[in-house]
Amino acid sequence: MATARRGEGTAARILDSAEERLCRYGYNGVSFRDIAADVGVKSASVHYFFPTKPALVAAVARRYADLCVEELGDPLTRTPVEAVGMLAEMFRRTVAEKKRMCLFGMLAAEVGGLPSEVGAEARRFFAETLAWLRVALRGDAAEAEAILAAFEGGVLLARAMDDPAMLEKATARMAARHFTASG
Amino acid sequence: MATARRGEGTAARILDSAEERLCRYGYNGVSFRDIAADVGVKSASVHYFFPTKPALVAAVARRYADLCVEELGDPLTRTPVEAVGMLAEMFRRTVAEKKRMCLFGMLAAEVGGLPSEVGAEARRFFAETLAWLRVALRGDAAEAEAILAAFEGGVLLARAMDDPAMLEKATARMAARHFTASG
DNA sequence: GAGCGCTTACCTATCAGATGATAGGTGAAC
DNA sequence: GTTCACCTATCATCTGATAGGTAAGCGCTC
């Protein structure tokens, strides 16, 4: 009846599994067979939807970036405090609930060994997110860079120490700077 | 004449290559064959010195951590400003000169797929470095966490954007906080 | 409304290459 | 003659990727 005949939204479920695994294990820790097993199909079917690994990962990256853009919305409709709070909440969920890396944090770390197609997506994401934050902070580029770095680093620390609270601890003072400065 | 008969310090050169590759490509981006080719031996010889991959990577991690401890020295012999400056310089070299990730930043990202042996080294390194910084800052644990997170995140950003200057930009304000507060 | 061809969404089977790891050999130094 | 620092050769396994098959649904004609 629906357009999809067999599995419902198989392509989306492939992207789900790939994203999950990318955030946990990194580019080289993900295989077509593992993804296929997650979804309940064969690895050839993953190739059917996404012909190559760079194409698959680039698709995951685009979906992830688009979702972030959508969720963050127009930076000018929020106060700087709200904007920083939204970012904080997104990073908190990644670490505490999903126990993952931020996708682009992972890709940034591995960028030296990534297909250029994927590296380009990573650069685009950070440029866009930085631009969003800069606008949200009414033009303070240096602060935008400091904040994004603090969150990414906080995720790294939290993962290394296996302590989600480390993210909050590592960013608390920076967040406070905004809550007291411009709330 | 020396103790080693054939290649001079082959084990050390294996560690050099492994460290370099780990920092660029991550755990799953490193292979015994590539390391062997760097060093000029066969992959079986890498196994001769380091029987398994977890053992090799753990050895790299220990040497790296020991070198950091040595280079940083006693935190009480420096002012807080000097201590933060030393860390800044170490991270700057990693990014600008060597164009790498910090080894433990990379391992922290990938920790979900690492042998526990290696993950434990990562946790130990961050705990030690945090402790060193806390002492250097005369007990300010929250600031120590914020600073380390800022540096690690700055490295991530610099790599993603392929712009070494991003590390300095992302940490400048934080560094200034120290240069003006307690210099 | 039966038959026909096209497309979609998978499948089986297979490939070449890389990977970590092992067994067993060799020659030089001690 | 034992140990050290390598080597050759080989292994099973995993990897991304391809070729070709199949069954189900779709739109179209007659």
C-alpha cells in the first residue's frame, strides 16, 4: 500500500544505525555488515541504498547537520543565553543519554584518514555552527569559537573519564559567564 | 657493539610510527603492516616487539603519558600562568607543527570501540593531567577541567577547519583570563 | 480485468585486498 | 649453543564492493 514494499523506511534505519556506530566507534569502526545486521538486511542491501562507504557517511553527516540546523532555528529569535543553553542541552543529551561522541567531533578527530567528501561535510558543519553561534552572540566570533571548543572538549573528557557529569563540570564556568553577563 | 644487533632502537621507532599514525588516523586506522613499512621491517617483527595490537597501543599510550609527565614537571614550581602556558604550547605544537590530534583526545573519541586495556590508559592520562593542572591552579578543579576541555576542543576545531590558528582563537579568551588574573 | 513490462527492494554468491596473528626458519652476536 | 632480531610463509577473518537473481507491486494496454 505504501511506497515501500518490504521494510518500512529501510534507508532511514540504515542511516540510524550508521550514525549510532559512527558516533561510538568512528569511521573505521563501522562496517556495512554490522549496519546490515542492525537493520535486519544483508550488506548488499546497504550498498543498494548507499553505493559506497563515503557516500553513506556523507549522507549520515548531511542528515545530522540538517537536523541540527532545524533544531537550533533562527539564532536571532533567542537571547544569547538561550542559544548557549540550547547547545548545552544538545551536547548533554549526546553524552548522558546516548553515551556517544558528537558525530562531527568524531569525524574531526579522524579527519586525517577520511575521504575528502566526508571531511568537507565536517568542515561545513563546524563553519555553519560557528556562524549560528556568532549570530546568536550578536557578532562575538571569538566567544563562539571558545564555546564550541569547550563543548566538544567537554564531550571528549566525559567519554575518556566515563563520567557524563564531566561535560557539565568542564563547561559550567563558561556557561555561567553567559548566564550572568547577558541573561 | 651496542646491545641491539640489527636496526638501532627498532622498538622505539615502531612506537614512533604507531604514535604518529594513531594521532592521525585513530586506532582502527593503524595497521601492523603500515607501521612495519614506516620502520623498514616486516609486520611479523612488529609482533615480535609488541605481541598484540592492544599491547602496542597501550605501550604507545604509556610512553606518551610518561613524556607528558616529564615535560610538565612539578606543578608547584610554576605559577598558574606558566602552567597554562606550558599546556598551551604543547597543544599548539601538536596541531600546528605535527598536524595531529592529541593522542588521548583521539583515543577518548574512540573509547567505545577500544580494548579495555587502552581505554584504561586514556582514563589514567586524563585523571593525571587534570590532577597536575588542579595543583598548578592551586586547587581550582573546575577551572582545570574547563581548561583541558578547551584545549582538546580547540584541537578538534582546528583539525575540522584545517586551520591551526583556530586552536589559539578558541582558547585565547580563556588563556587571557589567566594572564590577567594571576600573572 | 488479464496480461505485460518496468521498477523497487531486497537476496545469494562471490571477489580481491587488508587485517591481526602464528609457526617456524636464519644468521649474527655473545 | 643459546639468545636476539629479525625473516618467509601462511592462516582465518573481515572488509568494501560487484554481479546477477527474484519476488512483489505499479501502471499500462487490450
